[in-house]
Amino acid sequence: MITIRSSEDLVSHLNTIPRSSSIGIVMTMGALHDGHGALIRQCASENDVTLVTMFVNPLQFAPHEDFRSYPRTPEVDSQLCREWGASILFAPEAHDVYPSSFDTHVICGVGNADRNEHSEGAYRPTFFQGVATVVAKTLALTRADRCYFGLKDAQQCAVVKRITEDLWLRCEVVLVDTQRESDGLAMSSRNTYLTESERSEASVLWKALCQGKKLWNGGMRDVGKLRDAVKQDITRHETLKLMYVSVCDRWTMQELHGHLPHDRRAVVLCVAAMLGRARLIDNIVLEQ
Ligand SMILES: Nc1ncnc2c1ncn2[C@@H]1O[C@H](COP(=O)(O)OP(=O)(O)OP(=O)(O)O)[C@@H](O)[C@H]1O
Ligand SMILES: CC(C)(CO)[C@@H](O)C(=O)[O-]
Ligand code: BAL
């Protein structure tokens, strides 16, 4: 595995790779865990070259968020990337990604808070714009054939799929199942913020989502009732501060209302809550 720290060096290196080789990319913010491992391993098994990026993207953090304290473990990450089969680790500096002349932002309607008040966009005002911008410019630079994203960030997946199509980025988006701890908690770099007692409560979100799916499978199509049932399961636990429960279209992120027809497809149930210092998100697909 080669580690590259500048966009210029990355382009020079990519130019040495034969055109017939397929390039897969996994974008991360570092502090790697087995969730990232699943993406990198799958990428390595499906492509000739596996490029992992590691960059805590300032553009997607609002001023009140945890950009400064976000966990950074570069040495361990580098070792893990090697073990999981990465060929290139690209860890650029912020001034390379966003030089002082930088003046272009990608705004995707899917992530628009007006479309869904129960979404990441509504709670994290700069999040989707920051993600869309860094993903678009990274795909433009690397010209990867496939990019791998985790379904834990379901709304991010919807935005990435939309921008790759709309901007003709010519990259296949591969979505990978959420990797979980044994009690169901979705793996996340921010789980390291949890204290021991918070950690023992953290699987409540996944349990509430499973309960929601059970109701859906049992025929419940009244979205208001479904949302309320999931809300109740979470708010019974006082340590969890619920931010939203959303039942929305998987790909447009439009919030759904009323009574859904039984043949309604592409429905996802998403939740977000604070637990101590950690902002946890999770989701379950109700209908593919
Ligand atoms: N548990 C998981 N299972 C599968 N993919 C995951 C998981 N956690 C993160 N990913 C994916 O890894 C990629 C990089 O995510 P990122 O570096 O933000 O990690 P993270 O654990 O989601 O961090 P955090 O949630 O604390 O921001 C994204 O595509 C994300 O969806
Ligand atoms: C896709 C991403 C690497 C963009 O900064 C980030 O949002 C993440 O880690 O999911
Ligand atoms: N996992 C998505 C990146 C973020 O929370 O900023």
C-alpha cells in the first residue's frame, strides 16, 4: 500500500495505472472500525485497485459540531487499510482540498432540509452540501469506476446516488450493509464518545427500528402511528435525546405521510438521537 498526501501526487500515481485496471474508492474520515473494513474488503474483492481516502472534511461540520474533537487515529488506520487490502491511502491536507481560491459548492435537492424536516440536513445545516462537494470533487479527481458507501448513513447514500447521476460522474455507487456490534449498535467512529453506561443503552435505537420493522411487516401502513411507536420506544429511555424519527422515500428522502399503499416500495425508517456526547444515527429499510 502506498500513502499519498497531495492531490498532485495522487494524479501522478493514478496516471501510472493501466487504463484496463478497475479502480474502487472508499471515502472515510478515519478512526476506522469494522464498518469501514467491510467497505474496503468488498472494494478490494471487486476492483484491481482499492483507493481509501481519509479526510475529516471541515465543510460538512457546522461551527457547533465536533470537527475539532472528531477522533483521529492515523497510524492504526494505515495498518488496518493495509490489512483490509487497500492499494492506495490518500490523506490530503485541508488546504489542498480547499485552497483559498475555492469557491464552488454542490447542493443536492435530496439533502434539502425543506424536503424533509426529519433529516440530517435539518439538524446539520452544512452536512449534505459539504458531503456532496467533497464526494463530487474526489470522484472528479480519481475517476474511480466504483465507490463504496455504508448504508448506516442512508440519507448520505441517497445524496451520493443523486449527485453521481446528475453530474455525470460516471461512477457506480455500491451500497454496503451496516455492520453492527453484537447487541445491534451500528458501528461508528463516534461510538468512542460513549461512556460505559451510555454504551449499555446505545442499542435502544436498533431495537426500536427492529420493532418498527415488525409493525410494518405486520401490515401497519399508517406512517404517523409507526413513527409514534418508534418514538415511544426511544423516549422511554431518558438518557437518549431523540432528534428525529423519519419514514421517508429511500432515494428522494421525501417524508411520507398518511396511509401508504401496500405495494409502496423504497421506504426507509431513520432515527437520530444524542446519547451523552455522541450523536447516533441508524436506519432500517422497510421496503426495498
Ligand atoms: N457500521 C457501518 N457499517 C457500514 N458502513 C459504515 C459503518 N459506519 C460507517 N460506514 C461507512 O463508512 C464510510 C465512512 O464513514 P465515516 O468515516 O464517517 O465513519 P462513521 O463511523 O460513519 O463515522 P461517524 O458516524 O462517527 O461520522 C461511509 O460510507 C459510512 O457510511
Ligand atoms: C463520505 C464522507 C467521507 C465525506 O466526507 C463522510 O461523509 C463519511 O465519512 O461518511
Ligand atoms: N458518517 C457521516 C459523516 C459525518 O457524520 O459527518
